[in-house]
Amino acid sequence: MDVSKPDVRPDEPNTDLGIDAAEAHIKSVSISEGLPGQTERARFMKGESIGDYKWEEPDLEYDETGVDLASGEAAEWEAEEELAREEQDHPFHRGGAITPEGLIDEDFEEELGSPAFEDENDPDFLYRDIAKFGIVQLAGDDTLGRKVIVVSACRLPLREELDHQRLLKYLKHTLDQYVENDYTLVYFHHGLNSRNKPSFGWMRQAYNEFDRKYKKNLKALYLVHPTNFIKLMWNIFRPIISAKFGRKIMYMNYLHELAQHLQLDQIIVPQRVREYDAFLLTKNKPTPVPTSITHAPLPRQQFGVELKYIKLHNDGEIIPPVVRQCIDYLREHGMQTEGIFRRSANANDLRRVQKTFNEGAPENFSKLGDVHLPAAILKSFLRQLPEPLLTYDLYDHIIRVQTLPEEDRVKEMRRIMVEELAEDNYFILKYILHFLTEVVANSDRNKMNEQNLAIVFGPNLMWSKNQASLVSVGYVNACTLFMIRRYRDLFVK
């Protein structure tokens, strides 16, 4: 798969429709930076990404030397025209109820599995008017142990129905909880149209406000179902985007391509996006065609299989070998490491270690020399369980328990642990949380206090079968924080 540019399909508008916009951009950039505009124009006419052109620039997440967006009104107008053409050329509509405005009427609260109550003490309550649309969601960790944040264009309401300044504050509020860790962004482009698209002025403002704090730990940006509009937007913003940031962007033409990088069953994919993807698969018939073939697990496999399977094939041991080995190594070598569990590991090393564990062999982490690797492996193991440690059946009740007064919460959480949680799950959870209390005891050196660990581990210990909204994730993190703080009161057997 070529990730350097989106797949422009035969039914999409011709790239030449954006030539005026590209030339406006190229001319302004050529004047300000001395770039070979004719070469850029020729490459764009061939359908090549202008972002591929190499020139020297500061090795920053973004070029912060004061360069302004150089698109001009012509480029912005051309992008608007392109978006309108795409609406005409892609008359894809899902079935279902249509609102008077022509939008699909979706019950996002039901689809996302949000809690049926609201807590005025929760920070997300301040943005409930924005959160209700489900535009931004957290989807746990990717296969490399990095937080995944999903943005869905199809959930943007009409422009006049949304306060975009509050949307920007909400986006920053959301990212502020995770930008200290490595994280990944997924943008579902389908559903953006001329009626719900934010203005270019707002996009400029958003770029200026998302400073290096937000960009340095962003490890990947997946643009799903890209169109020519995306290409035009890239060309408009290209003058101020560095090559380093450009390398983080990957175009995913179909969901099965995204599944190569993320655990798709744990990603919040709107139904409209799924149906559009099915439409594209039927229409374009890409090769190779994705299949649903699943292979039987290896005899000693540990990733992606049920806990009882691991126990059965490891002499009845309750604690999975991968959990025990990772924690043993981290206890000895990682307790003083600043930001442990915040950083991701080398992708190739991570896959190789997973393969080693799945084959039933022990791993010598000392030879690999990266203390962040066992930390990432532990998170990856938890996230790849077919069912979370705090099971689907308990999810809703545990979320609601978090609104009780503290001592009542202790009693009810303790009862759930002892009476309702499966015994093996209980002892594995106890084993992990006991270790996390040890990490907290060394937080003066590793900088991982209770709150930081709760954010890192919460979505890996429990998640909703129907996917949780960011409001729900707040309760998940609060529950994990509570379990760490009150560990001795909750785990009594």
C-alpha cells in the first residue's frame, strides 16, 4: 500500500480542478522560500504529492520561523469548490431517518455506550454541548501501546449549530489529558461537506493554538477515506508543515488498511463510515480483497486469546507468563525510569517480542536494552484480550459506582471484586495493581503518579463493548485511580 498519497479513484473529480489553487500556493511559496514552482506544478499535475518534494527546513514538528499560510483566497475558494464537487460526485447516503436539515438522525449516546448520568464535577461536563455529538473519541491503545484519539467528520453538525470556538477548546481539553504520552490520531474524512466544514479562518486558528506541546508526541496521523479535498488542504497548509510532521501522516483508503495498524474492533468507527467503506469496496474492488479468515491460536499463544486459554496451556498458572515477566523486569530495572509507560517502543521490537511470547519462549529484555519495551508489551497484552479484565458485563455497573460517596464506593467495588469478578481476573488485576502501587511509590523519580498511571492503564483494564465516549473514559480513569489509591481496601482476598 502506498501511503505517500491518497488513492484518487476514477469517479472522483480530476486533479486538474485544483491547479489554480496549487499554483497560488506554489507561487507564494516560491517567492518566499525560493522553491522551484514549475517542478512543483508538474508533479502536482501528475497526481504526485507536493509534500514529497525535498528541501532543507528546520527539523521541527512544524516550521515555527514565522511563515504564514500562503494559500490566498483563490486556493480557499478552490478547496470549497472541490468539496462541493465531491458531494455531487459521491451521492452516497446511508439508510435511516433523515432530519429536516438532510442529516442522518443517529442516537450517538446509544451507539457510544455513554453513561446515563452526568456528574457536574467531571471536567467533560463543561463541554457536554460539544461532547454530545461524538466528534472526538478515545479508543484505548493501538498495537504499539499508544493512545488512539478518533475524530469523525460525519458527526460534525451544521456550522450554525456548533460553536467552533468551544469545539477548539474541547479539542485542546481532550488532548491535554494525553499529549504527555505518545499518541495516535485517526481522522475519518467521510461526511465532511460544505454545510458542516469549519471555516479556513478557524483552521488557521487551530493550527496556531496547537503548538509543539501537542505535536511532539503525536506518532501517527491516519487519514481515512481521503479525497482530492484532502490533497488541496495539504497543499494549502504545506508551507508551514515540516517534513518531520509530514512523515507521520498516512492515507488509508479502506478500513482494512487501517486494521493493519490498529485494532479495528476497538476503534470507534461510525456506522456511516462503515457503510461508505463497504460501498467503496463493492465499487472499486481493491486487491488484495480483505478476508475474515482467522487462524487457530498457537499452543502457547498469549496475545489476543482468552485468559482461560493461556492458563490451560501454561500448567494452570493464573498469572500469564507475559505479565509476570514484564512486571518482574520492570520492577528490577524500570522503577527509576522517568515517564515509564508513557513512551512507546520500537515497532519491530514489539512485534518480535510478541511473536516470541506467542511461541511460548521467554524473552530476555536485558539484551534488548529498552526498558520501555516490556512496559509497552504489558499494555499491548491487556488491550488485545478478547474481553477486558474488568469484564463487559461489569462495565456499566462499575461506571455508575464511581458516582457514589467514597466509602460507599469502597464497599461496592470490594463486593464486585470478590463476588462478581471471575477469580482469575481478580488475581491478575490484583497482581497488576499491586505493581502499580510500587510504581507510584517511586513517582518522585519516575514522575508517574496515581493520576498518570490511571490515564495510561484505565482504557486497558476496562472498555465498553459498544465503545465509550470521552465522558465515559473519564469515569474509567477515575475508577482506575480509585483502585490504585484504595488498593489495600479493595483487594482483600
